[in-house]
Amino acid sequence: MKNRARILAYPYIVWMIIFIVVPLLLVLFYSVTEGNINDPSSLSFSLKSYTRVFDIMYLNVIWKSFKLAIISTLFCLILGYPVALIISTVKARYKNIVLMFFLVPIWMNFLLRTYAWMSILSPNGFINRLLTFLGLPPLQIMPGQTAVILGMIYNFLPFMVLPIYTVLSKIDKSVLEAAMDLGANKIVTFIKVILPLTVPGIISGITMVFMPAVSTFVISQLLGGGKELLIGNLIEQQFTVQRDWHFGSALSIILMIMILISMAIMSKVEKDDGNGGAPIW
Amino acid sequence: MSKKIIELVNVTKRFNGVTAVNNINLYIRENEFVTLLGPSGCGKTTTLRMIGGFEDPDEGDIFFDGVRINDVPPYKRNINTVFQRYALFTHMNVYENIAFGLRIKKVPKDEIDRRIKRMLKLVDLEGFENRHVDSLSGGQQQRVAIARALVNEPKVLLLDEPLGALDLKLRKEMQIELMDMQKNVGITFIYVTHDQEEALTMSDTVVVMNNGVIQQVGTPVDIYNEPVNRFVADFIGESNIIEGVMIEDFVVEFSGRKFKCLDKGFSHNEPVDIVIRPEDIDITEPEKGLIQGVVTSVVFKGVHYEMLVEGGGFEYMIQSTDMAPVGANVGLTFNPEDIHVMKRGS
């Protein structure tokens, strides 16, 4: 039985090796070498790509990527938590319908959704036409950081709502009744019981929003109009335009390390005070 | 008699048009141990939740210490609840769970400390302060839940089937502990259970409910010995319920003959239900019995034998330490005080 189960895992292991382990090793390899990538004999060990990252220009890009990702993650949390709370309190009959409203956008293509935001925010877009129609001066949102942040919030909000909702819906209603029974009104119940019990959901939500937000290049390209260069754009450029795979690989490795560090900090926070409820992953 | 602490007047509760509690009237006295007893769906938990403030009655009024509390939210009632599945705060340790209510009331730190120490001693959990509630056994969690409620020194403690999840031995122990606690702290307990034995063991007063209606209120002895109707007789303990006719005061006819009894106040020849508890019937030689019959089944139950005897047009259940084998002809005897006559239910 045990052996048979192991056989079932082989295709997945092969898949993992070909599409995850090998590419990762290649990225690592390119990041610590220099030379012509089309001529293996010209490659030699070098940490030049890593030292280049410490150029103030690139550090600024990394800083900006983290700043925008943190801002949009915070907004997702501020917007997403109440949404999750509302969905979890909706009557069971309507719950799936309300949940659908938040999930349907995910089913649409990511690019399509971002293009939709372009047509809303662009200088001749929906918002500015409306403002002109009302006799108000037009707004200069896109291209710009505000537009990028809006795009990130819109695209990643469901990833904040879902894990928080999952944890919220697992809370036993009688625990909330117990809090009320012991003298807690709704606000105190929320602060002392609901919020601490949903910490695992919040942690999951933050991780699931922060990771794609910090590494995105599509949103910043489309809504930033090429002006808002993020680390994702920088990496993409190294592979497609600059053809500098060594530097691109070094940037990827550094981004990965930074994400891993943030996740480690997150899981530490979770272990410290998120004892209630199981994290969803 | 001590004063009424809780009073329900013409209280009705419906869920989506289904009546859960139907026009009940009930009062509970200070320091009483009252049990609401009935099968599941009889409205006992709904009644308890209305007293706790978790459900609003559709009709009628609930009074606490003479004041109408229909519109008072649970967190403003001087009542605490022990929930069916404990409902402990899993993100807190034992100490913080018990301290929850006191912290909200802004009780000084040293007093919180003192009261929790005393509570932990009362529920026999000293030294468990820093334990995580998930690491406790069912019985221990239950005691934390009781401590968490009692530490607030409520006037009334509501207990919703608090021992339902425990195994038999632990349940028996906890029954005794709860009774002792109630005596020691002097708080009114309102206890909900479907276990008739638990109700009879623990309560000062038992309220038997069925289909949202109170069937009988009385001491455990009254409820057991003088059930008012077929439902109560059937629900509380084992019983033989026989149809009969009340000929006149102190004379009842069933199983084809007349018997002396202690009941009166029925109309002449009124159809009635008669209850005789299985342990009140003795078996003798056929000619000495009031009713003659044949043993159809014998089951050994440990302390006694449980026999079925076919006779007088009825199958009598008898619990006795004497045994007669299957097929034997026996006589059944019982005393006038063992015959309980009840009005025929609709």
C-alpha cells in the first residue's frame, strides 16, 4: 500500500524536478556567473551581478516595490476584513451569492481586468470624462503610483478576503455568545475574541496579497505607463530587453530571499499569538 | 420560601413559523436547582436561551428579580451561562479564559487574581492557570467553562446540557461536583438536560417539557411517583401504563378487576391511565397474585431481573431480584399506593 502510494508520487516528483528544481538551480547558476550565456565555455564565476544590485538606482526600485506592495496589502486588509466579516454574517442562503460577487472577477483574465482599469483611470478614461461632464477639472491618476496601487488592490483583494472569511466562518457561534454572556458588547467581542481568533487568516491573506504584489510587473507596466519601474519590471527587462540573464537572475534570487524573510517573520508572528484556528496553508 | 428570581409569563417563541416554546409560565426561586427536562426539540434549550438573552421571546415577558428583561442584551444581564460545547476561548490560557468577564468589568488585578485562585480550587484545577485550553480533557474544559461563568458571581447560572459530552463515569462525578458547588456558592442553577436520571439526581425542582409545553413541575420524588400524564410517566423511568376506568374515589378498574387505590377526585366511571412502576410489582405464586400471567421474557440486568409477564390483557414489565423462568405461571402483587391514576391525555 505504502509503495503503491509512492509510485503515484513519481510523476509529480519528475514534474517538480523539471519545472521547479532545475530552473531554480539555473537561476542560481546564472546569478553567480558572468559571460556569454550562449557560449557555456565563456562562463566564469562572479558575484558582479550581486554587487550591481547595490547601485542606488536599483535599491530605489526595490524599495519602491516593497513600499507599493505594503501599501496595497494594508489597503486590502482594511477593505478585505470588513468584507469577510459581512460575508460571514450573511444568512446561509445568500452566503454563496455574496461570495460569488467577490469571486467572479477572479475568473476573468488578469490582463483583461487590468485593461479595464486602464479604461477607467486613463486621462481620457471613464472617471475623467465623468468629471469633465460635471464641469470639474480632470484628475491625473494614470500613469502613476496611485493607479498601480489601485490595480494591485483590485486584483489581489479576493486573496485577502478568502482566507479571512474561511477562518471567520470556522469560529463557533457559541464562543461569541459566551463573550456576550460574560459582559462583552459587540465591539469588545470583536477586539478580544474575533480579531485574535482570525490572526491566522490575516497572516495568510497578507502573505497571499504581498507576494504577488511585490513581484508584479504587468500592473506596474500597464497602469504605471512605464514610469513606475518595479523590481518585477526590472527582472523582466533583464531577460527580454537587456538580455542580461546574470543580473536578472541575481535580482530574482534577491527578491526570493526577501520574500522568504518576510514570510518567516509572518509565520513567527503567527506562532506567537495566533493560537486559535488553523491557517489555511 | 425564598423570593422568585426568574419569572416567565405567557412566553412563546417561534422559529420560521414553528412554535418552539408555547405559552409557558414558570417561576424559579432564589438558590433553587431547577432542571428543564425533556426530549430533544421540546423547547428546553430555547427557554434557557431566552432567559440568557440569546433569543427574544415572540410573546410574553421575562422578569429578573421583578424587572422585565425582554429587551436587556445578554451582556447586561446578571446571568452567566455554561454552554453545551464549553465555548472556551481557544486563543487564551485557562487563567485568561476565567478572567475574561472580570477584566471587562474592570475588576482590580489583585482581586481578579484572588477570585481566580478560589475558582480554580473550587473546580479542582489548581496549577492549570497557564495551560492552553486545547490541551485539557473534556472534563477539565467543562470545569474551566463552569469557573469562567461562576467567577462573575452571577445571581443565576444557566447550564445547557453541560455534561452531555462526557463519559458516564466522569458525568456522575461532575453531577456530584455541580451539586456541591451550587450548595457552596448559593447561586440559582437552571440546568437543561434530556437525561431523566441526571435531572432526578441533581434537582430541587424538575420542569418536564414536551412540544414546547410544560407538562409538570415538581420535586424529583413528585415527578417520579405522581406523574400527571402518560408523557411524564413514560419519559421518567420505566413504567407500565395501563388503560382503566375510575369507578369511584379510591377504586379503579383495570386488567379485568377492581383495585383499591389512593386516588380521588375523578368523575364517576372516568376513563384514566394507570401507572405502576416495574420495581413496585412483585411476583408470587399464581393463586396469591392480584393478576395471573405467564412469563414471556427474562433479562438479567445486574442488580435485578427484568421480566415481561403477559396477563390481564396487558404485558407487565417487572423489575425484581426474584426470578421466574420463561413460561412459568406467576401472580403479580402490588400495594394500593403503587397504583398511580392519571387523567387520560388527549
